[in-house]
Amino acid sequence: MTQFVPQSLRLRKLPLRLALCAAGVLLAAHADAAVTAPTQSAAVSVGEVNANATGTNYLGSKQAKSLTHKHNFASGQSIKVLDKEQMAAAGPLGGSAQALTYAPGVGVSGYGSTGATKTSISINGVKQGWGGFSGGQIDNGSLSVVFDGVPMVDPSTGLWESPQVPQTGILQGIGITYGPGNPENRWYNNIGGQIDFVPLQPTAKPGADIKLTYGSYDSKNIVFNIRTGNIDGWSTILAGGAGSANSYRQSADGFNNPSYNYAWFLKTRKTFSNGDFSVGAYLAKGTGYRPVPIPVNPIAGVTLNGTATSPLYSQATSGYYSSLPNDVWFKQDSNSTWLLYSKLNVAMDSTWSAHNLIWYRYGHRLHFHYNNYGLSNPSNLYEYNNPHDAVYGDKLYLTAKLPFNAVSFGGFFLNSRYNTRNAFYNPADGGSRSVPNAHYRSDYFQQTDLAAFVQDKITPINTLSITPGVRFINYQTQYTPAGQSDFAEAYALYPKNDQGQLPASSTSFTKVEPSVDFNWRATPWLAVFANYAQAYKEPQVGGGGGLYQKKAPIYNLEQSADYNAGVKIHVNDAAFLHHFLFTASFYHLHYSNQYIPLYDSNGNYIGDANGDSIYQGVNLSLDDDILYNLHLFMNANFEKAVFAHYVTSGTSYDGLPVSNVPDKTFNLGLSYRYFLAGALLKPRIWYTYTGAQAMFNNNTGAPSAQKMPAFGTLNLGMDTEIPTHNAVPLLKRVDLSLDILNLTNNHYNEFAYISSGGLLGGDSQGQVLALPGAPLMVFGSISAHF
């Protein structure tokens, strides 16, 4: 077979060229706008929201406000904010998942080092995304993800994939809420928490930034933003980025598993006397090849090309970062999303205000898979899996500011249509994508989610707030098998190969979710907080002919009961404490009625399990300017996650640890600013550590006590800011940056599991397969600020 490289990847540099052209045209347009735009008296730094342009009660500024130390300190929730300093620790090409590594309690595993490839994320042990090969998707899809307050998770599968936010350069910050949170901010899958990606916002004054990066493995990236400033009450921002890279895992035949990504964001806001109106649009895509996991140790019969005469395939024999040749196995994995939304916030009088969010989101996933490893022209030689979902919805609520209360009530509705389309085929036997001659499916899930809430923030004294709340939910799902119509010719030839074997059905669930949080600011710098909440979500559907398709639906929603308690210390200006925020919290999450689908190495549904798990631990977070020019951040987590109940195929595995949950995580970073010859230099050093974690056993379809070893990486960086002193019109300064990731070139595995033997064959049953983490990488960047 000839080496296969789809045109989409041969043209992966096109987004870079488009971004460069767009940046040039828009920078020129900005130069004209800067001349005609009215000036403002208050200066606003790059990416900073204009606080004067939006009232503090308005949703238009709500996401930006949630990133501040002041908001965190006064909140009864456990919150972590990743600012520019901590997001930069992920490296200039690291995407959203890599940035999340720098929050306490977050574990990350995947097969790439940029924002283009998929990653599995856990927050306090509860997971989101899909970046590994293990058949057990324990507690997956149980974290809410929003972009500028707009939900991004597929309501049917519960999944969000990290390539949907591949460019951190367009973000102002990332907010993480541990646990379900308050009803006003909750969506439809906040079992373990919420991730809020806050993009750069329109500003009062015009400006622009552009950054170019090049580095190891032919990595390239461009990211930019252009801001019009305030023009007759309107302010607009356009931000975007695109990148491409080869993988650090390359095969002996020279295939480098390339990837590319892009993201574009446009938002305009109109500010008027009693509110604001904004419209936003976002488009993003990440595509990359997905190398096969590699055996940690040599295994008899497991070779580089699947033949007996080929060298053994393992980290110890073929090379730590080796991968299978492209002519026997490849998987191209692509995730894309685009959304449109608008927000309206109106103060109707001194007491009442109204807030409305309306949105539409379309998500598409593509797995194009070729597998002839150790086989002879199998019937399922190719897999073309291209599911998609379309969601629209509206959220409306009112707020009343009373003397000792702030009452909010309202709700949202959404409608989602998800198609599970997939085709396995072999052209040599007459099969094709449209007429698959192996397994196929095309089933539809029409979902309607309704929620109504009321919460009351009670403030009997200025230093005490108690926020009880309750939410009423109704989740409706209609399942319609459509393999017979969407694959009509294949169904006529191979009716038994349709994975959708059950008739159409529907479910409807109605539940009540109570919650309460508490914050007492005992002193101006010390706050004590606690919260409790219950939340529900639907079990994930679709994929592999699972729930509804080969197994009748489970008539129980998955449920969490979560509480957090701790202290927060916030000091603005004291000796060695400048903008200081420290948080320590204990958490306990009981996750019950878990539906755990099990799949084989080809994604086919083979069974399921039901579970009841408990996650408990401690999170620590510190952020401070120790001196005016010395910055420190530190985050740590210590956790124990076990199954109180786990049964599959009639066997109990109660008491075993929840798979892929690190027992501890830690990161520490320092940066120092000083002037040299008129330039501002900022050396940086940071270290990350991920503790041991139990592996899933595909051989038993259950968790195991066997653990993947802990690992850590040391990283260095140097930034240089060079003022131009108006030497170039409109150019304020130029920045030069150098990032060295994994300085000691530590060999470690991000993900490992115990194989059932179906993926690589030979004697691999019961053996450990792994995805190695990135080796030493170096990146250089140049930025211009206008």
C-alpha cells in the first residue's frame, strides 16, 4: 500500500497563509481606524475588558469579572483561574488541555503536544474528552465546558474535545469551578465542575497584537487579535490563530503523524445607558494523526509491521517514540466546531435587570482509520466515522437587587440533534463509505433539555453571603435508528451488520437539584467558604452501538452529590504579598448510577458496567507577586478515588481505584522581570509533577490496582520586551521569547492501560500499552504590539 496522506493535511499550511494575509489586511485597516476612532481618557491594557463600558451586573462582563481575585475571594465556590502567566507555561503551541494542567486537581493525557490533537482531561478525578485507547470510559463527559459563557458540550454524548479550543493566544483566561456550582451558572452535565474559556474581549481603545512561533518538529503557529476600540458605543475584536506540527512519534518509513489547527473569534459589543448587547462567532478545528500505543516491554508476535520477520515493536526495542508504519495502520482524528451567539443585558430599573443568551452550535468529528496490521485484507479495513451534532438554545433570567438579597430566577431550553454515522468497509470486496460491507450505523438522538432555577444570595452583613438555590430539570431524548434509510444499499445486502438493532424509543427524566454555598470574610484578607450541590446528567449515548442501539436505555440519570469547604487568603499590597491569593479546599464527590460502556480496540460495543464512585481530596493554589518584579504560582492536589461499587458481567470490583486519576499533582513556577540595556527581560522556570495512577484493564473490562508510574518535567523560558519608541508608526513594542519544555528530556508515559490483545495481537493480552509524553522541545517566538 502506498503511503496515504489526505489532501486536508497536505494543505495544512493554508490556514497559516490565510491568517497571515488576514492579519496584514486587518492591521492596515486598524491603522486607519486608529486615526479616526475617538480617544478615551482611561487606558486599557492589551486584552483587558473596558470596565467602564459594561456594568458589573451585566453578562457582557461576567466572564471577564469571574477571572479576578476579588470575585474568587468573595465566592462560596471553589474556583481556580488560569491567567496569561500560567497559560504560557503550556508553551506557545500548547492548546487548552495543556494549559489546564496548571490548575490543581487536573490530570491530562493524550498523544500529542499541540492543540490539534485530542486529550482526556480530569478535574478532581472526573473526566472530559477522549484521548486514550482504553475501552473503559469511566465518568467521561461529566464536566461542563463553555466558551464566553456558551455551552460547547454535545448534550447527547456529553463530550467536548480539546481541539475545539486549540489556540490559547485568543484567550484572556480560563476559569475552573470545582463541583456543580450555583444553579444560575449550571448547564446539563456539571457533575464534576465547569471549564470556562474566556476569550479576549472588546476594549475601549484600539490596538492589535500578532505572534509568530517556530520550533521543534517543524512546529509553526501564528496568533493575532485586532481591536477597534470604542466607536459610537460599539467595540469589536477579531482574534485568530493557526498552527501545524509533526508529531514527536515518527515511524521507520518516515511518516511523521502531522497535525494542524485553527481558531477564529469575532465579537462586537454595543454599550448603551442601561445595558449592553453583543454578538459573537467562533470557528475552530484540530486535525492530527493518532499513533498506536506502544508496548512498554517487548511482546512476542508484536512487531513493527505485524509480520514475523519485522523487528519487535516496543519502547525498549523499536525506540521510545516509535510508531507503526502508515501503510499498515493509521487514524486521522479531526474535531471541529462553530458557534454563533448573542447576549442582551438590560437594567430595567434600579432593582430589576434582565439577561438573555441565545446560541447555535455545530460540532463535527471525523475518525478515518485504516487497519491492516498483522491482518490479510480484513472486511473492516477502513473506518469512516463522521458523527455530528447541531444545538440551539436560549437562556433567560431576571435579577432583583434587594437590600439584603440578590435574587435570580429563570432558565434555559436547548434542542440537540446528534447523528452517530459510522461505516466500516473494504474496497477490495466492493465496500465503500456509502455502501459499507462490514459494520455500519446511522442513528439519531433528538434531545430537549429544560431547566428552571431560582437562587438567592443573602447578605445579612457585608462580610457574609449565603446562596441557597434549587433547579428543576427535564431531559427528553428520542432515539431513531436510521441505518436502513441512510445506508439503504448496505442494509439490503447486509442487514445484520447494522449496529442499531433496537427499535425507536424515547425517555423523559425530571429531577430537582438543591444547592447552597457560603462565604464569610472573617477579616479583610481571610475568607471561609463551603458549598454543597446535587446534579444530574444523562448517560452518554451513541458510539459503538451502545445505549439505545444494542442495549435498552438505562432509566436512571447519573447523579453527583458534592461538597467543598476551605479558606481563601487575599492580600493586595503588603510585604512580599502583592496581588496574593491562596486557596485551600477539601472536596468529597459521590458519583452514583454511572453507566460505563465498554468497547473493543475497533470501537465496537462489547458490554457495559455500572458504577458508584467516591472522589475526595485536597486542592491547594497560590498566586502572588512576591516582589514587584518576582511572580510565583503553585498548585497541588492530593486525591483518593475509589469505586464503592463496580460490576460488569456479574463480577464485582468494589474497592478498586478509579482508573486514570493521579493520586497527586503539583506544579510550581517562578518568573523575574528586570531591565537590561533598555529592554525588559523575564526569565521563567516551572516544574510539573503528575503522580501515579491506576490503569484500566481492557482484558477484564474493569479497573485494576496496577499503576502507571509518576512523572515530572522541568521547563525554562525567556521573554524579552523591546520598546520601539515610535521608531515604527503605531508599533509600541516587540517581544522575543524562547521556551524549552521538558528540559531534561525525561522519558515518561502520559497514558497506559492493560490490553485485551485485540489491538496488536501476538501475546499482548494482559500486557501494558502506553502513549509516551513529549520529549525535549524548543520554541522561539516573536510578537508585535500595536
